[in-house]
Amino acid sequence: MLKYRSNTGFTLIEIAVVVLLIGITLLFAAPRLPDSLLTDPSKSASRWVILTVKSLKEQSVREHKQFTLHADIATNRFWSTSESMTEEEKQAAEEKSYRLPGALNLVDVEYPDGEKMSSGQVDIRFYDRGYSDRAMLHISDGEDKISLQIEPFLSRVKYYDSYVEF
């Protein structure tokens, strides 16, 4: 007569081997995100500018206020203020400014009339009726350059992988 075990199952070693094999398979077979997508400073700065411009356009319409995106070319910093802020609030906003990551530099800001600002502070205004100043931001890491075009009536920012002028 045959005896059947009532305690059937896998041992701890068998489970560990299966988990290890699945882990090794996933390590080689799973698609990977490109490292540059998550760590590239120019893409990070581009995302920040794009999201900030969209947010300022929406906020200016919602709150019926004029907002300004300030860019300090010498220090590679950005910050935003509104017309209703006190001087202390504006100073605090400047102190909490966004600095371009890594070795990125704000080369210049260009306007459609051909005027290029390559030093000092540049202001881009967002009006309470939903439009903004038209401007082109040029950012460089020494080798590569990108251009970000802010359109007056569109909430999105055009991204160019090279130095583009109006």
C-alpha cells in the first residue's frame, strides 16, 4: 500500500531558486529607460521651463493677475512674481529661484523683433487675458544648445534641439 503525504508543497530552497531565476530573467529582458532621459540636465531644465510657463499662463487667467517670469542670465536663475506681491514677497521669490542644473548656462533670451538680451535680468510677462510675451530662451551646456520658444497664445513651449532664432 502506498502512502500519500498530506503536507505537499515547495521547499524554501526551491522557492528561492525560482525567485532568483525570475530576477535574472527580468534583469536582462525588461526594457530599460534611457539613462539620459532621467539624468540629462538639459531635459530637466526644459521640463521645468515648460511646466512653469504653462502654470503661469493658467494662473494668470484664473487669478486675473499679471505674472512675470524673471530670468537672470548671469546667475542662470529663474523665478516668478505677480503684480500683487509685496517687495518682501518678490525678494523671497527671488531667493527661492530655480537654478539651471549642472553646467547649463542661459546664453540669451531673444524677442521676435530681433532684440537679444545676453546679460542682466530678462522679464517675460503673462497677462490676465491668457497671452504672454513671445520669447526664445537659448540654453547651452558648452557643447550642445537647446532653444525653448514661448508663444503668446499657446500654453505649450516649443522645444528645439539646437540654437534656433526667430
